[in-house]
Amino acid sequence: MSREKYSCYEYIIEYDIDFGWYYIIYGTGCPPYDNGEIESEDFFDAEQEARFAVIGHIDLLENGER
């Protein structure tokens, strides 16, 4: 899948046939994760659920939370 962007973070939503939908946030250049990837800790039943979760996770990162 192609990368999408929310705020200054890029992310992708992917599907694992055994577990379901998940996301990966690319934190390069954005505090607090200047390098690396953050993979969701949960799997989701629907792509839209994963999309809402990644946006919520990015909001937390921007507020100094994990």
C-alpha cells in the first residue's frame, strides 16, 4: 500500500490474512520519534478501524504520549 499522511507523520494501513488490519507509522523527522517505525500493537477487523486508530495514535504522539 502507499503511504498516507496525517499531520507530519506518514503511515500505511496493511492487512495480514491471519490477524487482520494494522498500521505502521513512520516517524522520521517528527518528534518524539525522529527515526524508525511504530507498528500498531493491535489488529483490527476493518480497514477503517485501523485508520481511526492510527490517527488517534498520531494525536497522542503529538501530545507527548505514546
